[in-house]
Amino acid sequence: MTRVLILLGALILAVGLLWPYLSQLGLGRLPGDIVIERGNTTLYFPLMTCILISLVFSLVLWVANR
């Protein structure tokens, strides 16, 4: 359990440090992300971004458990 927490903390730290560069990749504005604009209301659901992040986390945890 401690191994997973340390790995998760290191991953969060890495994402935080690399955030300016990662935001230029277009995460959050991928094809498949849902944006509904009606009047002065905007509903944004990053469906494809969530799937991509989930796949990356699953791969990292799978490699860590091997």
C-alpha cells in the first residue's frame, strides 16, 4: 500500500511540474469531449480526456504491480 501511495504522490508531483507543457498538448479539448453551450450557460464534460487519463493510470499501476 505504501508503494502505491508513494507512486501516486510522485505521479501527481510530476504532472504538477509538467502542467505548463501538458496544457499545450490539448488535453481537455480532445475530439470526443462534450461541450454544450446554450445562452449564457456552458456544460463541459471531458469524456475522451477522462478515458485517456484512466488508461494511462491503469497502465502505470499495472507496471508498478508487476
